[in-house]
Amino acid sequence: FQDQAKRQLLADLWSTLFLVVPVVSTTFASVNKMLGDLSPGALGWLLIDEAGQATPQAAVGALMRVKRAVIVGDPMQIQPVVTIPEKLVNQISQRYGVDETRWMAPKESVQTLADGASAIKAKLNTLTVGLPLLVHRRCEEPMFSVSNAVAYGNKMVYAVEREQTGAVSNILGASAWFDVNGTADSKWSPEEGQAVMKLLRKLARAGVREPDVYVITPFRVVAQELRQLLRAEPELFDAFDVDEHKWLEERVGTIHTFQGKEAEAVIAVLGAPMPAQHGARNWAGFSPNILNVMVSRAKSRLYVIGSRAAWSNVGHFTELAERVSQARLP
């Protein structure tokens, strides 16, 4: 608003809207254009979801314009994605006298700052969080126990009331680790790709339509190669009765594709099977976040494809090896 008198009416206009529409959804990127002319504290409540993925600075504009905020997220899942090199982030922080270990992503997020400001705190492994919601109703075993051990200090309470099995579970069977000792020039192993195809073909032959399954990997190159492999077999999508482009976009990718989503089953493609690729495996297993996101997308079944010898002693993946039994491809 160019007119100052009209700008002063903005808070009243929003209040009138809220009489009809109690909740308005937006993104942090749109806050400036949407709420930029509002004065501080003009609105009542702000609800922030997936706050563990948000950089602290992204929320400032929205938080300024409300009286109270409810911040919900999980610092043990995907951390904020920062495209600026860490060295540059550190230099900017030093230039402006900001403690990067306290205020800057990816180490910190809106959720971690809210946890630090919370009057109620809890300890999960080595991490101090705010008020934790510990009753878990989504994942069955073994996904629940893997996540509980690697990320939540075994403090979660299992509260799944009944098995959530469906067509995928009935055809592919119990959760299992399919040990594929393939070769690889990059993190991509063609043998692991063929194992994925074998599982999906079995679902297609059984007449499963729109299978509720995600194919997840820690590595971008593996996701790209999987999509290319699947595109070479368009009859698979005809059998599934799905749109090829949409299915590949929504059902195949890295962990960042699936934050906040869930499916009946997850096919976890580990990649990086060669001895020389221990650096890539160590990166994936160093923090619990990657494994936690990958396994906790699955409500009922988890099918791991990868070299058990290469991964079973890597960081948090040791827990996965202990709790998911080895099996032969069906």
C-alpha cells in the first residue's frame, strides 16, 4: 500500500479474513510480499511445520508479525539445505559478529532455536530438544526400532494399533535386507538397480495398481540412474496404471524428496558398494538423520538393497544391519 492511511487498516483486513478463513497457509519465501506491510505483533498465531528444515533467518519476518508461535519439527530428520559454501557462511558470520555454531544453518534450524528457547526440555541421545512428542503411531517394526535407537535414545513409545499391510507387503513379504554385492564406477551399482526392477516387476505381474512404495537412496547419482533405468521400461508404468513422469518424480529420489511423506513400503537403495567408496558410506552413516528419514517413510515394510558387507559396520547403519534380516530376492 502506498497510502499510509490504507496501510494502517491492514491488520483489520486480516482480522476480517480470519473470521471466514481461520488458517492461511504460506511459505517463508512469500511472507515479505504477503505480510510485509504489517506492523510487528499484528497477527495472533503462527504455526510453523517442518521447522527442522528451515534456516533460522527464513522465519524472522513471519515471527516478527505475530504474538505467539507454535513451532513443530524434528532436528533428527532432514537439516536445512544451504546452497552457500560453509566457508562463506563462516566468513559472513565473522564479518557481522554472529556465532555460526548457534545461529547459522545447516547446524542450526528454526526448530533447534525453538528447542533452545523452550521452558520444557528433554534429552534424546546427545541432543537437547524442547517438548518431545514421543508416542509413535506410524511405523511398524523394524522401522520403529531402528529410528528409535539411532535418533531418539529409545525414548519413543510404540503405539501402532494394527498392521498396515497392503498389496505391496502381501506380494513382497516381510521387511528384509537383500544383499547385492555389485560393482560400481560411481556410487551407482547396476546390479542394485536390477534388484529394484525385479521387485517392481513382481508387483506388476501380481496386478498391483498404483503401488504405495517409495524408492529412496542417500545419493543423487543413484536416484538419477534409477529414474533412467525405469524410463527404459515404460510397460511397468502401464501395468501400475500410473503416469510415468509423475510417478518417477514423486516415488523415486533422495531422502530430501520424501521429508514429511509416508508410504506402505520403502525400497532403500544404498549404492556405493566398493571398498574405495568408504568416504561416501561414512558420510551417509555419520549422523542419524539420513537413515532416520529413509526408514521412517515406511509404514509397514522396508526392503534394503545393497552390499551388507560394505554397509553393516558403517556408523548408524550398524543398527539397520542388526534389526533387518538378510534375505534372498523374491
